[in-house]
Amino acid sequence: MYLKTIFSLTFSLTLLVAGVNFFVNPIGIYNPPMIKGLNDAQPAASAYLRLEKIEAVKRLKPDAIITGSSRADIGLDPRPEFFPGMTPYNFGLPASTINEQRMTLEFAQTVHPLKEAIITLDLLSFNAHMLENKQFDTKRLSPEALSPARSFFDSYGTIVALDTFVASIKHLRYIKHLDRYSYCEPNGHKVVNDVLRDIAMNGAASMFGDPAAALKGPQEDFSFSYSDKPDDTSYKQLEAMLDFARQHKIKVIMLISPLHKRGTEDQTAMDREWKSRLAEIVRENAARYGEKPYPLWDFNYRNSLTVEPIPPAGDKKTRLKWFLNSGHYTTEAGDIIFAKILDLPEAAKYPDFGRRL
């Protein structure tokens, strides 16, 4: 009788935890009925962003994606007007390497054939010494992850976990004050209410740190090479992405993300070499397939948007239109990027922003 009682209590508690986790959906990976004010946003899921976005791609089956780092994640809102007739998704992942970005492209294509991919590029993503994010799981991005049994386990294997229940408690606290926390919209774009709140409290200048530090290039521990082998480089990851896109007939547009310029030109020798090599890779890729080169846009140089004046310290009223901080541009700037790369009328208002390499 005692064991039966213990079993019944354990079973009931497990069902309760699973039920709470399912309906609250704190990690954003389940698919419960949407209840406004309960699970229509997942502010606690920011700590599990890779899980959330992988499951969203499996669920939505987009035919147009954006790859890249947090700059794409925050700055590019893939609204329907930019992707007519398509289902777009922002698959940008914070602090992701070009290796992880390659895998996200391949995974999205495996889930559902892609029509278009916007590949955003950042120098730091090419650092072969950069450690992969702890949540980066190659198994979840493999074709085998889409088998029915594995897919179900990846989606619901966490539903009775204590960590998920703790996340549910955090979620219930956070969603009452959604204006203080970041969360992903259904199309993958991240809304950064936490950053906007910091700006409101401390002023825009506080987000830009030391001007001298902003002018420094990558640290000495930077390399494009994973090993001593000549071809074992981060550039090869990009080459593989472009080959994959050609082989699967995916329309590709590439762009280099803009960074704020602190009053002087900060194009380092490494940055110039990197851009030159990117352009070379694009040309070589086109030549191998006898096709036109994919468009490669550069937005990271001194222009009317990237030299936007920073208000003085202590000014808590003035807001920058184009930048949240030195490394992340706003969705307003992202909309201009879309206009440029898609040749929309709005682009004409900003003639010096964006150049083809």
C-alpha cells in the first residue's frame, strides 16, 4: 500500500509538472494552445534560444531563412512584405560561429526546401579559436534529428525536467513584466526590451562603453585556421555554405553587418583582408557553377548610419535611431538593409549606406 501511494503521488506530480510545463511553454519548444498573457511570448526562453529556434524551424517549416549572429537576430525582422509568398524565419543565433551558421542553413533545408537565404557575416564569427556555444548541439541539427522518434524526444524530452519547471516559474514572473525582458517573435526576430529598458534608465551613451576600446581590432587570439592544415579554415565553412546553396538551388543574398563607428575609421588590416577574401570566395563559387555571383553587400564602413552621433553621458532622453550599442543595429536600420538588398524604393533615401563588393 505504501509503495502504491508513493507511486501514485510520484505519477501525479510528474503529470502536474508536465502539464504546467506544456501549457506555460517556458522554453518555447512545445506547441500548446496559445493563451494570451500566459504563453503568447516566452521571455524565459532567451536562456535556451538554440532549442527554441530549432524547434520553431521544425514546426514552421520556413522556405526563407536568415543566418548569422546576434546582430541578425536583433536587427532583422523578416516581415511578410520583405518575403512575399514565403514563410521567413530569422535563424540568427548569438555568438554563433560560421560553422554553426552553416549547419543551421543545412538543417533548415533538410526540414523544408528553401527558396531563399540571407547570410549575414561578421568577422568574429570566422575566428577559428572562438569556442562554440555550450548549447550548440550538432545532433539536434543533423538529418537524423528529424526522424519521428528522435524529433519527438528532442521536442518533448524536457517536459518533465526540473529545470523546465524552474523556467516555468521564471516565465510566469517575467511575462507579467514583458517590457523588461527579451523574447523571440514567432518569425524568430528577437525583441530586446531589456536593452531598451537599460537605455531608458542609463542613457544611450552607456551602451557604447569606452571609445578607445571600440577602435581596437580583434584580440591576438584570432585565427582563420583551425589547425596547421592549409585548407582547415573558417573560410571553408563559408565555401561549403555557398556550395550547398548552389546544389539545392537556394537564392542567396549575403551581407556584412554594420557596426557603429566611434568618430574615426576603424577598418583594420584584418577586416580589409577578410572582406577581400569573402569577395574572392563568392567569385570562385560562381565560376565553379558557371553562374552569376551571389550578391555580397557591405554595410560596415563609415556612412551616414554608422556615424550616427552618440548623445553625451547623462543624457537619458536622446535615442539613437540606427544603433542600440556599438555592435547591434536597430530594426529601423535592418529595414533599410532589407530595402537595399531587395532593391526597394526606400533604399534611395540612403544612397551611401550599403555597397556591393
